[in-house]
Amino acid sequence: MATTITYTQQGKYLLPDLKLPEQPKVEIGVWSKRHLRFVKQYHPIRYTNLLTSCKLTAYLADIDKQAEDIFFRLVKQLSEKEGVTEQLKAEDQMLWGRRMSVT
């Protein structure tokens, strides 16, 4: 499969018209946005490699899914430990709120 390469004249030079393949549109959440900021700031080579290999979107989606799973698992464990239930929420919202905010 032959690919034709096109060029654009920039002054005296012909530069190749390079484009990355389209990446799927994925909504990333707060966890992925924070991780993206971290990778850009502290691991710029990893960021560049993920970006240029078109794996950044999939990587961030995976990070977001893992972080959400951990978050919901921790909330469930904490609510079981503190005895917080939907019944308690319906009966006494003030007590439910105090128990949910216990760290």
C-alpha cells in the first residue's frame, strides 16, 4: 500500500505535510485531566510518545476508568464501615451527612 506524501513550500524548503490519524472522541473525567497535567509536567517524553503514537486518548480513558473504579470501591467500603445506608439517608439526613464526612 503506497502512501503519497505531499509537501508545502516554506521559504527555500519543502516540508512534508504530516498529520496524525484521527483518534476517537472520548470524554475524559477529572481524574484523567489531572493525570494528563501530571504527565505533561513531569514526564514530557512519555506524553510526547503517547501523543505521537495516537495512544494518549486510550491511555487517559483507561486511567479514568481505573480511578473511578477505585473511588467507588472506597466509597462503598467507607459506607459499609460507617453503617451508612440508603435507609439512614431517608430517615435522618443530618446523621447520614455526618457519617459520610467522617475521615
